[in-house]
Amino acid sequence: MVAFLGIGLLGANFAKALLKKGTQVQVWNRTAAKASALEAEGAKAFADVADAVKGADIIHLTLKDDAAVNEVLASARKGLKPGAIIIDHTTTSAAGAIQRTREWKEQGFTYLHAPVFMGPQNALESTGYMLVSGDQTVISQLEPVLSQMTGKVLNFGAEEGKAAGMKLIGNLFLVTFTAGIADTLSLAKALHIPLEDLNTLFDSWNPGAFLAARLQRVAGGKYDQPSWELNMARKDTQLFIEAAAQGGTTLAVIPAIAAEMDKWIAKGHGGDDWTVIGKDAATK
């Protein structure tokens, strides 16, 4: 018996996938209609979260944040089966995941934080990535269950909260990447370059292929043998800003990067590789 708390896009499709596999699923959502909609798929919906978890061996959560997880679990507490396993897929702080792991263990329950890089379609198809860390005995016990829900389970070792940290890092990269795409489109618009020309460029020249090497370059700590000098990168950055302004638009993230470049040039690093702007972040 499984309970799913939080029936948004991700949670609903997780529940549907489990139902298709023949699992008994009890569901709850703050907006009751979302849970009730799954009864047509074979789930049993409850208006009271404590009722939703009664008899469940495993309770999955897909909620908004730390506060929501804490609130919902506190409300569900009286209905929990002794020794029940709580698997939390919510994107939360690392500190919150660590605290909940400790507090629920003290109460006689297993809490595992298992955030995901999965969209709703991944949840329905059991593809994508699920992240875990912490007690390896617990993870070994639950990995067969988790593997049925996702394409790959990434185990980051025994450190509690590390999976939460990795999820935040991944999401930060996605946010930064998307903001960079937005600035790219803004500059293309200002220069009257159509999307199909961008597609032609990136179909042939794939900067994503350089990610691993660029990560090593930024983190490596050696910037005195430049492949692109910071002064030259800053010159080009100014060209981006000016071209966008002349085209009647503004860039969202490039001006902040330009300011960071100026800071490092003022420190005397203009002749270094432009990745020196990541030096402080890379320093242990």
C-alpha cells in the first residue's frame, strides 16, 4: 500500500504510473479535486491527510517546499503506520532534508529525501533521474522501489542532505542556462537574426559539448594561459549590450556578468583567461 501526498502535475503522474503497475495508491492534495480526479484511475482519494496515509507502507511526497513538507507530515503523523517509510521528492533545502531525516528517525520512521530531475511525462513513463544520499542501508532497501519510478537512481553517497544540494545545483544551472537563452534570443531579435539561423548555428556548433571541459577549466585554478583573455571577453560583452540597446531591447543577465568582469579586470586579471571570473567560486 502506497500513499501519495501532493497531487500536482508530477505527483499525479507518479501516482498514475504506480496504479498502472498494479500498486494500491491512496492520494491526498490540499485542493481535494486534484486527488479525487485520480479515483477514475483506480486511486483512493482522501480529504484528510491523516486518513490518506493509514495502512500505507510507503508515503511519497511531491510538495512545494520545506514548510509545506513539515506542515503536511505533521498533519499526517497520527495516521502513519508504525515504521512507515517516507520518501520525499520535494525540492527543498539541504538543511531541511537533514533535519527531517534525523527527526523522523527519532520517532521510529524512515525518511529519505529523493528529489528528481523529472517532468510530468517522465513521472508517467518512469524515466528521468532520481537523486538520493544518506544511510546506504536504507537506500539499498529502497532502490528497487525507486528504480521502478525513474530511469536512473543517482546515489551521491552517505552524506545526508547531499541529494538536496545536488538538486539545487542542477536547478540553478537550468535557471542560468534558460536566462542565457533568453539573452541570446534578445540579442538575435535586436540584430534581426531569425530563430532558424540560430538553429543552424547550434546544430553545427554545440557549446553544451564543452561543459565538462569548461567546468574543469573554471575550477582548475590556472588562468595564466588564456584561450580567451578576459579583456577581450569584456569587449565582446560590451558589444552585446550596445547591440541590444541599439535594437531597442535590454539583456537580463549579461550586464551583471559585465560588472563581474570589470571587478576582475580592476584586480589586474585582464590578461588572464576569462574563466578567472569563477576563481572565488572555485576556491576551496
